[in-house]
Amino acid sequence: MTDKAKAAAAYRKLAEAAYELADLYTEAAGGAADDLPPLLREQPLPDVAQQHAETVLGRCPDHDLPWRGVAGGISKRTGNPYKAFWTCQVKECKKRPVKAWEDAHPAAAAA
């Protein structure tokens, strides 16, 4: 079993335990699921792959900060236009997100 599969199994066990706790709470209180605290209401299971992509790929690997969206514009140095892009929040850092993450998160919408 890979680490990804182990993590997915662990998330599912936690979710199942939360659902079981919600059932016990509902039975003990004699109420409906609407009476449950927000954390115990049944919610869809998280997509582990999507969470991984957001928490790992959505951050600078060197500084562990979320990417910053830069709006498109005209370069002060060259006078040439450029498209919106993602970059690290640390000015001196030249890291950029991987293409798959950039494609899923258009910089123009964030800038």
C-alpha cells in the first residue's frame, strides 16, 4: 500500500468515526441530524488527491507560502506586455508552481 493510499484510508477511517459519533449523538439526544453541531453533520468525504494538490502544489516548496497571483500588465523594464502569473510571496524567490497546478488555477482570476 502506497503512502497516498494509506493517507486516504486514514481519512476514511476518521470520517467513518465522525459519522458513527454523529449517529450516537443523535440517538442520545433523541433529535434529528439538523440538531447536530456543525462538525458532526454528515458531510461528503474529502477528495484526498485534491487536498494534496492544494496543500503541497499550491505553495512555494522553499518558503512554504501560498503562491501570489500577479496581474498581467506592461513591463516597466522592457515595455512589453505580459500575462498574469503565479509567483512566490518572497520577492527574491524565482520559484513558480508546476504547470498542472497553474492550468487548474488561472492567475488572471486571482490577480
